[in-house]
Amino acid sequence: MTRLRLIILGGIVLALLAVSGLWQWRAHERDGRAALKRGLVALDKGDARAARIELMNAIKGNPRSVAARVAQARALAELGDGAGAQTEVARARTLGASPAQTRAVMAQALLLEGHGQAAMEEAQANDIADGQKLPAARIAARAAMALGDTGRAQAMLADTLARNPNDAESWIDLGRLRLATGDQAGAIGAAERAVALSPNDAKALTLRAELVRSQYGLTASLPWFDRVLKANPDSVPALEQYAATLADAGQAEHMLSLTRRILGLDPGNARAWMMQAVMAARADDYDLARRLLARTQGRLDGEPATRLLRGVLHIEDGNGVLAAQALVPLVEDQPDNRVARTLLARAYYMAGDFASAATILAPIVAQRDADPYVLTLAARAQEGLGDRALADDMLIRAAWPVRARRRLRQPARWDAGRRAAGQQRHGAGEYSLYPSTAQYRAGGGGGAPCGDAEQRQSRRARRMDHSRRCAGGGGTDWRSGACL
């Protein structure tokens, strides 16, 4: 009987403990404390997307929680939502948060909104708390970069790393700065140090993958991107870079699957829509390309790739005027971009502006390795200006072009706006962003030399005859080589 009573009493005690634990758990969930704890853990792991959801629940449980508001601002800033982060910081300050504790995240939010000078002032305020000085110093260096003061940014990062030599994020920022200024060796060194300090940091691994891509080629970088996604499967910046690399490598199906994954995580992601638009243009589905490009809502209109694609689409529509409007700023920013320059000349020619077409093509025509299509288009422009003798000379050159030594294939970048104009040359043997249209081809280009002089003379005669027969029309078709 005594043993039975002990068993019953033990069961009652266990039941009471279970009920108490359940009540405490529900109380923690109800007031948001448990969700806040999970959100902070996710932030520390670098999973801002999961943190954002947990912190939303924390704020729902306790709308006046200053800690939840500040943490949510950090999560939103990491996700690139500057406006949302700025709003959360303002609410936290209204609820009593000290400005000294929120300077860094507010500076990051302002920088994301494009307010570089305001971000600099916020990050260099005199009242920054000790725990916020390191992130504030990083944001100040980024603001200096955004303002174009690379020397100051370099000095700031050097000072930060002297004080905090094991801060992986500062090494990542230094690698980005060196890459932007053309110091690839220095960028590689900084990226390697960042990866060594934080082997599972998606930002460090993404930077290293980009550098491997530019140093060793597209295929060599793919294992690095796989490593990034293993560390953080939901890293949208890494997914964007991976998808762009796959597109350049010709793996369209895999690229499209990644863009769909990006849109699942970020339905309004403009770069994902842009990549799909480019692939549609490559497949000659220009109507689909236009619809997909429209979904970017103009957020990428200032970037070179968007301007080039719009120019191609307007040319396919037969609207030379709109094509020229899209391509002129690109050629002004990147005067050595052969693809853009040739397409702009084509647009001018379609619009009947022969003088502008000839002027735009002049730097390319002056080169000994000018390709047949450029020479034929330049000849048509000279015919429109009434200079048939110069046009005939160009047609002869087009019939027997001088081939330059084949260059190594250089991958085009989706983020081409961050590269210097001199790095954006497109010539014989180089990879083109839009190969179905922009990587123009013309007949009479010639191949390997013939075996003897008689055969070479016969081939040259056939090519010259082809060019003369095209002289009465509109030139040579930029895909098939047939007369227009």
C-alpha cells in the first residue's frame, strides 16, 4: 500500500512539473522571449532570413520590446532592406533605445538607402557604444567606398584590422575594396584570410568563389559556390552569383532552377528576372525577354547589362531610335565595349543616321582585326553618306579580314556595372553576354588558310564577289551571312 501511494504521489509531482513547464513555455512564447532568443541565435549564425521570421514573432508577442526591434533592424539590414531597418531603428529609439546602441545598424540602413554621407556621419558619431564600434567602423569604410573615396576606405579598413586582426567581415570588405580597385592579388589574399577565419561564412566563400572564377575560369569556381550553398542554402547574393556563373558556362537549365529558387526566397528579386530575360533573348524569344525584363520594374536600368539587353530588344523590334537611346549611355561609359559600340552603330544605321553610325564604328574600323560585320556595316554607312569609294575599300577588307590572335575567353559578368570600361572588351574569340544577337557573325569571315596560293586566290575571289553582290542591298545578315 505504501509503495502504491509513493507511485501515485510521484506521478502527481511529474504531472505538476509538466504542467508548470508547459505553462512557462507558453508564457515565453506568448511574450516573445523564446522567439527573440531564437532570432538572436539565427543572427549570430548568419541566417538573417530565419532570424527575421523569429523576430517578427517576438515583436508580435511584445510590440514594445526594444531588443526585438533592434535585432529585427539588424536582420533587415543584412537582407538589404534599408528602409525596413531604418523604420525598426526609429521605433526602437522611440521606445527608449539609446542612439549610441543603434548607430551602426542605422548607418547600415542609411547606406543601403543610398545616403552615403548620412551613413558616414552616423557611423562616426562621438557617442557610439563600445560594443558597436567595430561594426560602425566597417560601415564607415563602406560609406567611404560608396562615396568614391577608396583611399580613405583603405585607411579605415587598415586601422580596423590593426585593432581587430581576426575580424572576418573586415577582411571581406577589404577584399571587395581591393577587387573594385583592380588589386586582384590583394583581394585573393584578403579573401583567403577571411575564409581561414570563418570557414562557413557565406560572404567570405562567395568572394573567394568570384575570385576563383575570374582567375581560373567558370568551371573552377563551381565547387566554391557549392560550398557556399552548403554553408547557407538561402544566401540570395551567393545564389545570384552562382546563377550568373552557370549562365556564362552555358548551363542554362541549372541556372533557371537557381533563379526560381531565388524568386522563391525573394519574389521581387530584379537580378533573377534579369537573368531569365537574358536567357530568353539568347533563345531568340524576344517577347518573353521583354515581359521578364519588365518585371525588374526599372531597378536595374542603370546597369550596362540592362542597357545592352534593351538595345538588342529594340533592334529586334526595328526601332533604331529607342535602341540608340538605350545604348548611347553604355558606349559613353564603356567606350571600349565593342558589342555595345557595334549595336549602337546598327541602331543609328536603322534610324538613317549614317554619319553617327560611321563615327561610332571609326575606332573599330581603324583596327587591323576589325571583323567582317563591322566593316560591312561601316561600308553601308559610307554608302549612305555618298562615299562609295571608301565603302568599296571597306567591303574588300570585309572579304579578306585580318584575323587577330585569338584571345582567351573572358566571362561576361551580370554585375558588369562594377567593372572598368577597359575590362569590357568584346572582340574575336571573346565571350559575349548575348551571343545570339550581340555576338554578331557575318559571312565571308574566312577560316584556316588554304593549302596553296591558287586555292587562296580562288577563295578570296569568291568572298569579294559575295561582298559586291551584297553591295546593292543592306549588307550582310548578322547571323547567317546572307545578303540583306
